[in-house]
Amino acid sequence: MSFLNPQSWPRAILHFDGDAFFTSVEQAVHPTLKGRPVVTGKERGIIACASYEAKALGISRGLALHEARRQCPQLVVLPSDYETYSLYSKRMFHIARRYTPMVEEYSIDEGFADLTGLRRVFHASYEEIARRIQSEIQAELDITVSIGLSLSKSLAKLASKYRKPKGFTAIQGGAAIGEFLRQIPLEKVWGFGPNTVGLLTKHGLATAADFIGRPEAWAERLLGKVGRELWGELRGESLYPVSTEEKPPSCTISKCKTFTAVSSDPEFIWAKLVRNVESALIKARRHHLMAGGAAVMLRRADYRQSGLETRLSRATSASHEILPVVRLLFQELMETGAAYRSTMVILCRLVPETSLQYELFEDPVRAHRLETLNLAVDAINSRYGKHTLSLATGLFLGHHGKTDRDDQPIRKTRLLPGETARQRLKTPRLFLPV
């Protein structure tokens, strides 16, 4: 195999990945939890994130809480505090942007940064710059991240996952790429799903090195354009640029909410579904998109689920236009007396707002008034908190039995003077016993 000159560093791409991010944030704001097995996800009944202390005891993400408590009686179970996680995420990305404006927020706990050309600016090697970012995140936020540094996004992401927690792996190029990829199974490659791995395995491949050892034309013939791009990325060619743009949803927008206790109350279940619709449409409007279709899914207490999809007569982002259709789907799916645990709505056939066209007998004046109403609702909610202003159906959200899964994060129960349930200071709070 021939690779890029290891001394050239044509690109220097950094990937930083938070170590057990949710539980690390909880341990940062609640120092008494450090060193203890901590998990989040109390509101769902399923573990959303497990600290490394919990992982060492065999506790993993996706495990039912009752099973986790049986395995580890000393387990600390917390409700997810997504507001605080988001604040920590913003500060983590802010630290990366001190060094380069080319930062991509890939998810709440991981991102990419393009360091190319910054050695002269900071009088340091790319490895030293990457370590500075890593150490500043730990010093200022009291959480750790694992770092991967290489010539492409695909290699950098593999490198950051290679040593966790608080790992640092740099793959400069040349023979180092081949040596590294020989240790990486196909299922670890970013972009290879189970079906792709199964297909490659049938062709006698086992590692990422086996994949890049085949000709480029072979990879493209088998996997198409994506296969060719991943082949190049894994060989050190930067084909996926670091993007600073917020990525709009490419296919669908989905919102799902699991109840803290199963319910057979149709008014409560409908209210949950309406809240999902409102949340999905808020996201659609934020990205200047409209939905041309919608799907509804209901999941029963025994985890069986059913769903229906329909196409709208005209794409819209207004709840008053889409809810009558969603109501018909709900009535078709809802079984009287059955107990349900979650609802989901999926907005599909997304189109840009600029592509809106009215039919001959439609009422453009009413549509414009709904658009103005949505803008006013979004402005109020942006200022005072999501769902501060919402449909009256939300009044039925309180019609369900309370359980310990309804427990709120401390941040929402210990309010500072002037804070409300919907409006709080956008800064993390440290909770210390005194």
C-alpha cells in the first residue's frame, strides 16, 4: 500500500469525544458522586449513560434499571439533566474554537476541528495543540475527553475511540495508518453498518486494513460513492471537510417521548403525541423546512408498536394544519383500554420553505396568518423556554400517575431567585454539601 508522505501533514483533523459525557457532567456538578457508579436515564427506566465506575461493574447503556440495580445495589440512578449537558457541551466547543474557527458540532458530546496551518500561529506541533485543547477542557469543565488526530475525519474518529477514557492517539500517516487499521475491526469504522460489515465479511475482509488493501475501483463497485469516499478517507485523504454549518435534517424529523408510567388514558396519550408534534415542528421551522408527510407510532406496554403514515395535500410547518391529519391517524391506531408507554411522530417529505406553492382553491391569507402565529410562538418560547406557549392539549399532560421516574434533576428543583420552571440562568451550577 502507498500512503501520503508521513511528514507532510496535508491536513490535521482533530476529533474530541466526551468520556461517558452525561455522567461525567453529573460528577462535575455533584463532586460527591466522583468515584461512584453513576447512571442517567431514571425518567426512561433504561440506562442512557453509565460512568466508567459503573461500566467496570458490568453496567452498560440500554440496560433496564431494575436489572442494573439488581447487579449493583450501590448504583446511583439520576434523571437526565439535558439542560446542564447542553451548557457543558457549548463550553466544550467554545474551548475548541479558541484555537480554530473550523469546529464541527457532530453531536452533543463529540466534534471535529481542523487544525491545519495552526502550527506557526501557536508555535507548537499539531499534537501539542490537540493536547492543549484536551487539558483545557478538563481543567475548566472538570470532565475528560478522548482525542484523535489524523489526516481525515474518519481516521481521527477511529483514533479518538481507540483509547478511552482520556485517551490521545495521533496517526500522522504513512505506514502508521496501515499498522493502526490492522487493529480495527470493520464494525468500528464510521460509516459501516451491520449490513455493510456482513457484505464485506462475505468477501473475506475482517479489518479496516483489509478494506483499504483492496483497489479503489473494487470498493466503489461494491459500495458505490460512499465506499470510494471511505476508502480514500481511511487511506488519509480528507474527503469529508469539517463543516461549521448547523446540519439541517436530511430526511426526516422524529420526536419520541416515553411515559414515566404506562397509561391507558386517551387524553393523556393524545397530549403526549401533540407535544411531540409541536417539538418536531419547532425543529422544522428552525431549519426553514416544511413537512409534506407525517407518520404516527404508538408503543404499547408490552413493547408491541403500530404506526400509520400519510401524505399531506401541501407541505406545512404549522401545527394547526398538520394536527387534524395526525388526529385521524391516532384515532385509527388507539385501542380503547390498551396501555401505552410511548408515542412518536415522524415528519417526512421535508422541503425548504421557499418551495411553498398554493393550490387553486387554498386560502393563502389563512396560511400567512398561521405562519405569523408560528413566528410569534417561536419568539416567545425562545425567550422564556420551550413550550412556554403551547396548545391547550398540553393541560392533559398532568393526567397520569406519578412514579419515581418523574423525579426532576436538582437544577430544576432548586431554583435561584428569579428562576422559573421554564426559564433558568444559562450557566452550569455546582452543588456542594456545606
